[in-house]
Amino acid sequence: MRIKDTLNLGKTKFKMRGNLPVKEAERQKAWEENRVYQLRQKLNEGKPSFVLHDGPPYANGDIHMGHAMNKISKDFIVRYKSMNGFRAPYVPGWDTHGLPIEQKLTQAGYDRKKMSPNEFRKLCHEYALKQVNKQREEFKRLGVSGDWDNPYLTLKPEFEAAEIRVFGKMAEKGLIYRGKKPVIWSWSSESAMAEAEVEYHDITSPSAFYAEKVIDGKGVLDEDNTYMVVWTTTPWTIPASEGITIDASFDYSVVQTEGDNRKFVIASELLEKDAELFGWENYKTLKIVKGQELEGVLAEHPFDSSRKILTMLGDFVTIDTGTGLVHTAPGFGEDDYNVGKKYGLDIFVDVDNKGYLTKEAGEDFEGVFYDDANEISLNKLKEKNLLLKYMPIEHSYPFDWRTKKPVIYRATPQWFASVDKIRDQILNAINDVDFKPGWGKKRLYNMIRDRGDWVISRQRVWGVPLPIFYAEDGTPIITKETTDHVADLFAKHGSDIWFEKEAKDLLPEGFSSEHSPNGKFTKENDIMDVWFDSGSSHQGVCAERDNLTYPADVYLEGSDQYRGWFNSSLITSVAFAGVAPYKQLVSQGFTLDGKGHKMSKSLGNTIAPNDVIKKMGAEIVRLWVTSVDTSADVRVSMENFVKISDSYKKIRNTMRYILANTSDFDPENDSVEFEDLSSVDKYMLVKLNKFVKDVKADYDNYDFLNLNKKLLAFINADLSAFYLDFAKDVLYIDSENSLTRRSMQTVLYKVAVALTKLMTPILPHTTEEIWKFLKEPEEFVQLAEMPEVVHYDNEDETLDNWNQFMSLRDDVLKALEEARNAKLIGKASEAKLSLYLSKGTQSLFDKLDANVRQVLMVSQLHLDSIENAPADAENFRDEVAIKVENADGKVCSRCRLIKTDVGSDKDYPEFCERCANIVRTDFPETATEGFED
């Protein structure tokens, strides 16, 4: 027998290296084969429900790091809730309608306009399902658990039917109407758009200052050569100009410049600035009038002398730039429309669906692309000597987020959902929602407060049709009877039936209307905004499925969804049922590259989750999600994942050490009761339960960053740098079944079980691997319950005493480090440590009742009063003085400590007395046989 054979050297088959890219896939296959998700749901039957409703990603392309962060965050929540007393099903979903899919087919060579609607829709349907299947596998590879075999898709008949019923309920309440007013129009997509479908970029536009001749001054202005100085940043809309908007409270000056017999009207406050801009060196003010006095003044249209331009009062005119007189074209702007409607102006639109000006704009403009019309307008103004100044201006401008082309505001006949009628209800509903982060409440509140009515019609094919019929006289027909019937048809056949059948075949049998005396009807060809699709999911999914609840407990998505899914869902839910669709709203930032730039394939700065998984494993991506503040924008680089990989290795190797040193521990027979544990073991058990409490609180608050910090601190500081550091002197050296060793193993086993359960939502592949080495009843850790927080007698006192000791331990470690630097000792086990204690510190040591020498990992410890401290002892706060010396004696060949009693037992000349007694008891034959070299 060799000396090392007398040591309890832990052994385990839990490998140091995880080989995650390979092993994760194998484990996921086992989960699927054993239906672990379904088993967890079965276990949770009858428990309180917790429903996280999945915001549907768009079914197009590979998933990106933002998708990964989102889905993994949701998985943390759902897995934790499922193991912590809740029935928490997770139904993933996909947004499957809309323009991007149409564009993909167009790029593939399909011409929508040369096909029947349903031929094209069939191709869209097939494409969407392929994308869903691809993304589903990518999400599953991240380790996300859920009902993947039964996701919700917005193209499914039951979902479409529910959406129609939401629409019908809103129509019943008078919230659906048809109107012609400016909407965001994408000429590149030939469709109206929602605010959530645009992104903003800086562009340079032509800013024009031009004059319009007064033809009726209403007794305030002289009609003889007086001109209103108008400002615009969209000269292409001048052909559609119907008015000039001013502010009632502003002062306006009538001025005349040297060398020009014309008189000009301009805001007094901007006069000096604009005069310099126009090159007016000598000018005089003839009179000053209030804006209110100018209401009703008529000017001549600069391009058509037969048209009159009306001066109106509005509240959107600013004094920081321009002239204080704003060019107004009611067909091309929301403010323009509102003021124009107030004054009864025509809603004149001279631009077609593709962005080209029509003949109504005049022969110089007909057939010209709107952006090119800027130059024509400017040239015409110059020819007529009306252009006072042209200058480029840089500003933020909306773009179609799919085609990346600028959009315009254009009045077209569209269907709208009224927000204004229920705005107060929606704002009140927001007060019932808990927001994380808290600033989200103000953001959503302000967006609802300030938003206009929702344009819900789209001039496309791939989507849910608007269930609207038209009578012979053009009257729209939207009744409960018709929408319920359409919903029933969609539930049975899907929305394709709308394009397959004539209007008469889609109406209820025998339906009649006074507006169609001949019984003839037509149907709407527009589809619904995709935000109405996903925004109806609270009914199409949460209220529809028996295992879900409405309202949902939480929605979690990116911060862009305050103007997207959070917004549309809130409007439809309040309209439908009078309540918000969610009790909690959690938002996350965007994923950026390492330099803080937006990730883009065209820039080549993307990192696909699959790239990380292939190299390091999904566990590294999952652990990374806990390491960042997801409430703000997050920078992503491969260096991040390398660093996280190091943290993962630390976690894994710590667990490996614990598994190895509890491999001979049977929790049923070897566990030691709390009151019989050693003092330091009690302390670690109390620390463990505080850790459990804190981590569960972080899970409940969705604070995964704080959780990550606590997890790594517990593993690195409490375990590795303290408890496991001196554990070898107990676990390896003491007798296998000794109370001291079983006491420590009791704690270590409890630590292993608690850590494994707590880490399961984050690192499920790794914890399932660990679970196989623990003696627990559940086959899978995912089927276990989260650890309960346990309280012990005098736990606060235990924690307080040991916290005081840990502060003293820091002083000791500092003194040992100084001795090491001075070459006095090599490692702590070579030291003789003399501690000179104050009465308070001595009292603390008495209360601890611990093997302080062992905890401090020195060979010898001498305790004395601080009054007897020698001059060369280092004093710390008058609580303890510390002196470090070389330990006296010899090194014990077994425990490797320097002892003065080595050789005191003649049968074991190389052992200290402690080791000799242990070996004589456990291995009596060695007293006569000795040891091999």
C-alpha cells in the first residue's frame, strides 16, 4: 500500500471538458425522446398558472443574436417558474404574413401581378412554413424548452378566425372606419405602412424659401405687390399646395427691401436671421401685424394663377427655423391634413402608388418621380422670381424598414382603427401594468397619448383580408353577422377562401342590404396590417388555448416593440376586452457589434448564434445572456464568448470537485443533522440558503445580470477561495466515515443539489449531466423543484460571527502574502501563525468554536492576548496583531503540514500524530507492513 492509498482522493466520471457542441445535441435528443417538456407540464397540473406569451419573430432568414438573447431570456423565466411552483407552459409563435415574404418570392423570380392571388399566396404559405421549420430547429438548438410541436402561426386558420373576431368586435364598437388622410406610404412597397414599420436615417433635403403673391389681404395686407414668404422642405409637394399655415400669437412684419418694389410678410422674430440669409442688406419694416389678423388672407398659387392659397392658423408652426409661414399640402402631411380639414380645404393628392406625380400636378410634373420633382419646382420658382433662397438641410427621415427606401406621407383611402375614441381607456390600462425597466411605462404611455389613428389596411396579397363588403351604392358592410360568418369560414378553410370565392359566397346565406336592391355585393381587396395579426395574438393564442391564460402574465421583447407589438396588442386588447393583454411588460435592448454599431450582414459584423454554438456550445450563449444588462443595448463580440467560456469552465470544474468529493456520500445514510455540523459547515449551510433566497429573488425580478454576479461570487469567493480551499484537509485526510468529513460532505452535497437546480434554467445541458452523478429521485433535473429556503436556529448570529471572522481572515491573508513576498515562507502551510487577540476577538473565537488553524490553512497556530503582542507583529485596528514565522518541525508525508509531532508514533515515523492515529485505525495492517515507496 502506498501513502496516497490512505487518502480519500475524490473520483468522478464527470469530465473536466464538456465537449458541449456534441453533448448538447445528444442531450436535447434525449429530452425530446423522453418528452421532458410534456412531463414537466404534467407535474405542474393544478398549480397556479404563469404564462409568458411569446412575441412572434418574423418567419424569414436565420436567427440572429438578438433572437437568441430574447428566446433564452424567456427560457430562463419559463424554466424557473416551471420548477418553482407554477404551471408555466411556453407556446412559441411566428409572424408569417407580410411584405418581406412577398419580396423574397419576387427576388426568386415570381411576378405577383401575373399570378392569381391564391397562386401567389400558396407560394408565400410554403415559404413561410419552411422558414418556421428552419428557425424552430435553431431555437431548439439554443436549449429553449417549449411546445415546439404545436406553435402558434399567424397563418393558421384558427388564428386568422380569432383575428377577424377582434376586428369584428372593434367594428361593433365603432372603432373601424374608412378615411382619406395622409398615411405613411411606401412607394417601394406600394403600400401604406405603420409607424412601427419605419426606421429613421439622416438625409439631406432641399429647403426652399419662396414668395406667394397676396390677392386678397382682407383689409390687413395691401394687395399691391405684397408677398407671403413661405418655407418648405418638400418642394415636390408645392403643386399640391392648398394653404399657408401661421401661428395666431406670432408677430408678422411687412418689410420692403432696397432695390425691390415688392413687400414681404415674414415672422418678426425670424426677420433678422432670414434677411441675412436672403441678402437683404437694407430693408424697412412697414407694419407689424398679429398672426390672428392674417387669417383668411388669400395668395396666388405660384404655379397656377387660377388657384387660391388660404392663410390658416395652426399650432405646429415653430419660430426656430423657416419663416413662420409654412407651406401646407393637406394630402401630404398629418399636420397639413388636420389644419386643412378644419378650414375645409380639398385633400389634393397628385402622386401615384409608385411615387410618380400624376397629370393633376401639371404638365411639367406629370410622370416625374417625386424626388426628381424637387428640382422642377425650384426651377419654376426661379423663373417666376419667387425663389428667395434654396439651401440643403440635413434631418432625420423615415424609411421603409424592409426595402430601405424613403417613404412619403400621402393621403389615400384607407381603413383605420380609431385610437382616439378609446385613448383614455388605453392609458388607464397602462397603469395596471408592471414595467421592467420602469421607464417603459412613460415610453408606452407617451406613444399612446401622442399617436394618431391606426391605418390597418395594406395594399398587398399575403395577409389576412379585411372582412369588409361593399353594397351596390358603395356603402361598406361590416356587421356582426358578416364578420362572424367570415370568421367561421376562415376557421374552417383559412383566409384563402376570401380570394377563391365571390362576395356573395362569403356572405351569410340570404344576406340582404337596403344599399343593394339587386342583391349584388363586392369585397375589399386590401389585407390587414401584420401588426394587427400579431397584435391579436392575445385572442388567437392566450384566450384560445386551454392551457394558457388571458391576460398573460408577461410579454418580453425588444424595446422597439413599444411602438410595435406592445402597442398594437394593447390597443386591440383594450378595444376587445377593456384590459391590457399583459400584467408585466419587460423590454430588452438591441445587440450591437463590439464597437457599438448595429449588426448588419452587409457590414460583415454579425455573429450568428450558430457560429458560437459550433465552437463553444449553446451553454456559452446562454451564460452570456446572464452576463449582460439586457435592459440596454448590448455589445457582442467573440471575445465576450471566450471570456464567458472561462467562467463556464470555473463553474464546471467547481462542480466536478464537489461531485468527486461526494462520490462516496450517501445522503440517506451519511447526512449529518444541522446541530451536529461543525461551526464552519453550519456557516456554509446558512450562506447557501441566503444564496438560494437571493438567486430566487433575482429570477422573480428577471434580473439575470445580478443572478450571474451572485452565482460567480458564490462559486469563486465562498466556495473556491474559502470553503473548498481548506476542504482538502478534511475530505482527503480525515477518516472516510469521520464526523468531520461527513459533516463537510453533507454541506457539499446540499450545495451541489441546490446549485444544480438553480443553474438549470441557465445551463440545462450541464446540470442534466451533473444530475446523473447525484443521488436524487428525479430522472431529469428539469423535473425537480427549485430548492426551498431553509432557516436554522441562530442563523443570523452564525452569519454575523463568521462574517466578522472573514474580515479577520482578510488581515491574515494580507500578512501571509507579505511574508511570501519577503521569502519568509513559500505557501501558507509552511507558516506558524501567531494571532494576538483583543478581548472582543477572543470572544469571537470562543463563539465560533472552530478549528481556526485548519480554516486558515497554516501548519501551526498560536493564540495570545493582544497585550502580549511583540513589536514586530502587525496590528490591525487594535483587534488583532499578526506575526508570521516559519513553522517548527517536519513535513508530514500524508497531510503535508509541518508538525512538531512527526515521528511521535514509531510505527509511522513520517506521519504526524493525527495522521498516524487515522491510518492505524483505518489501515491497521500498515503498522507492521509499512508502505511502498
